[in-house]
Amino acid sequence: MASTQHVVVMVSGRGRNLQALIDARAQGKLGPCRMTVISNRASAQALERARQAGLPTEVISHRAFDSREAFDTELARRIDALNPDLLVLAGFMRVLGEAFVSRFHGRMINIHPSLLPRHKGLNTHQRALEAGDREHGASVHFVTAALDGGAVIIQGRVSVEPQDTPEQLSDRVMSAVEVRILPQAVSWLLGKEIRLVDEAVVFCDKPLDSPLTLAHLTEPFR
Ligand code: GRF
């Protein structure tokens, strides 16, 4: 029987992506795994979702530290103690420093609401509208020290409609893409179907030329 893996999910906000992981796990789509949720904000709605699901939670407020490095150091210490197989940034709104990132290299992914490499950073939906993009979406990528710059595993696209507000576009990206690609990526990583080798994504032993897409979703995640 496959051994139980440990996924640590880091959150700051509403937790819709976390909920998708909670649901996928409850439905047995992720294989045998336990999940711990860490938030840098005690008031994050994501924490409530974790508690409802009976998951262990920890709060490590960045405000309690004098510097980014001190926060990162404590975060790394607490995560090391959990000995995770995979770290998932699911709406975690703090930039992590180089030391932290290299410690978890190849074991840490992030979901970003744009078609990377377009629109790194914040306010991606507003910026996609301002740029007149016809398509927008979200990406799951390995985390490297370059902000939103690591190798992309999978991304999904939606059309941008002429009347879209940033909120409408954001909701479409969340429901049509984010909550589908993140559980799929976690499943692939836990199943060792995806690995990071020489900064490139290797999928089923072949390096990817371009990110996987919604067309690659396996049956449980469609
Ligand atoms: C998502 O759009 C995610 O891509 C971005 O932050 C948002 C978090 O939303 N990094 P939620 O907390 O999962 O609801």
C-alpha cells in the first residue's frame, strides 16, 4: 500500500483553492495524504475551512517579526518540524526569500492567477483587462526565488468578455481553472508523475516543452 504523504498548504485569504484540495482529498482523489494548513493571517477564511474539515492549522503572523528573514526562518523551522512531502502556496500572499525557497526547492508549488509569464505579481485580472488580453487564466508552477518565475506545470485559459469587470474575470478564472488545476497538480506531484529536474518540469519521465493544459486533466479532475 502507498505510504501516507504530508501536504502543507499555506494560505492568507478566502481559501477557495484550499477548499478544492480539501474536497479532492475527501473524495480520495489525492491518494493517501494528510494535510496541515498554515496561515500568516489569523483572520483568514481559509483557516475556518481547514477547521471545518478537521485539519490541523497553525498561524504564524508575519507581523510578529522584525524582518522578512526572521519570518522566513521561523516559518521554515515550523515546516521542517512537519516534515512535508509537498508545500502548496494556495493564495499565500507573502513573498518568500531565497533561503526559504531553496530549502524547499522542487517540493513547493504556487498557484498564480494569470497565464505566466504574463502578469507576474499582483492585480492580474485588472492588468489583463487593461492590456486588452483576449484570454486570461491561471498557472501552477514550482516556486523559485524569481517571483512567479518558476517552471510552469499546468495552466488553464478562459476567454475575456468585453464587459468583464476584474471581479467577474477573477471569479471565472477561479471556478473554471484554479480549483481544477491545483488539485490535479498536487495529485501528479504526490504520485511522482511530475518532478522538477534541472529547473524543467518532467511529466511521466519526459521534459515538458510547454505547460500542461485543461485538456490534460485526468478523469477525476475534469
Ligand atoms: C487566487 O486567485 C490565487 O491564484 C492567488 O490568490 C487567490 C487566492 O484565493 N494566488 P483563495 O484564497 O484560494 O480563495
